[in-house]
Amino acid sequence: MKISKMWKAVVAAIVAGAGTLSTALADDTVTAAEGWAAGLAVLAALGFTWAVPNRQPEPPTSTVTGL
């Protein structure tokens, strides 16, 4: 499966934001500090995921040996 660098970062940001907001909603309210934390989590996930390159596929190797 091939995932572009952009979509990898978008999915990471969504997961980070949803995780932070689900924790913030434990008391049925989101304070300003919790909102800032969710926003920073999204930005951090975008930045770190964008900065890390995808692993390059290894070239296929032959498993056939001479007899």
C-alpha cells in the first residue's frame, strides 16, 4: 500500500486532535487550555509526520541459487 506524505500527515493530525479532544470532553466541557492543547497536538502531528520521510522500498532480491 502506498500512502503519500500528505495523507500520512493529515491522518496523524486527525488522530492527535481527536485523541486530545476526547480526553478534554471527559467532563463534558472544553476549556480554552484544552482547546489550545488540541490545536498544538494537531500542529505537532502535522509537523513531525511531514518531517519524517517515508521509507523507500527495498529492491527485490533473487532467492534462486545456482545448482
